[in-house]
Amino acid sequence: MLVRQRTTDHTRTRHALAGVAVLAATAAVAACGSTQAPAAGGGSPHQSPSQSARPFSGATLQASSGVCSSVPKLTALTVRRENSLPQNHLKFVFPATEVVDTPAQVQTVAKSLCALPQQSGTMTCPMNNGVTYQLTFAEGGNRFTPVTAEASGCSVVKGLGQTRRAEPATSLWQDLGLAIGIPHPGQNSFSGSQATSQGANS
């Protein structure tokens, strides 16, 4: 009888422990069920609308410099070359910075910029040699935000609202070259050529 009693007590203890385990598991499930459900659409409940937004797949809009609406008032233009791949040792026939202070020439360049076609769709571009130009227009003492133009690759132009392209068929490079005094200018004048001697402008 004593043996049976000990066995019975042991069994009751095991049942009590099992009951405690069940209660603990139930509490854990209840705690998990109290977690806040995701917001509609699968996003995080704390995610703001701007975080879940996706960029539009079309052409990227750049901040407009206001040049196109002020062409008749423009009086000066600073042209500054930037070369992100100096190891290419490209040669140019004009200095890295030029200033145009003849209003008629400045306005001609601005008109060419504003007439450039807007970029659209997928493009296949030639090699980009890393040369770009910052074109800073001025109206009297007021300067506009610089317009940037790639001299190779896709010839992308930014700073005039929607991204544009300075395609070879357009007159931008010719007008810009004439304004800074390059004889017979073209896009190659601005993209540079491989240097063959010392003292080339970079």
C-alpha cells in the first residue's frame, strides 16, 4: 500500500506540472496574438506613406534653374569643366573655366539648352569618359542654379526641369563653343581627345 501511495503521489505531481506547462503555453499564445497586425497592403504598422512609396518609372525630374523662363534677361555665363576620370589624360583646346559676358551669345546658348529634347524611354549610350560641364547663367548680379551637361555617353543635361539630352544633331555644343571662342566647335571639342604631349588643359 505504501508503494502504491508513493506511486499515486508521483503521478499527481506529474499531472500538476503538466497543467502548469499548458497554462504557460496558453499565455504565450495569447501574448503572440496581441501583437499588432500589419497594416493593409502588407506594410509595417508604423511605416509612413512616404516610406512605402515607389519612385515613378519615367524620366527623373530635376530641380529647374529657371533659365528657360529668363532667356531674354541673361547677361553672363560661366562654363566650368569637371573631369571625374583624370587618369584618362584627356586634352582640350580651351581652359577648364571660361566666362561669356556678351548677352547675345549667352542667350543663344540658353536657347539651345532649352530646345533640347527631353529624355524618355530606355537608351543605349556610347562610352562616358567622365567629362561634364557646369553652365552657370546670370542675370545682372543674380546667378541661376547651374545646369550640368555630359559631353559624352548619353549626353544627359540636368537642371532644366525634366532631364534632357544634348544629342549631336542639336546645336548646343556648336553654340557653346562659339561663345567661348573655339573655332569650328563640336561635341568632340568638349569631350576631349587623348593627350599626346605635356601641357594639355585638363
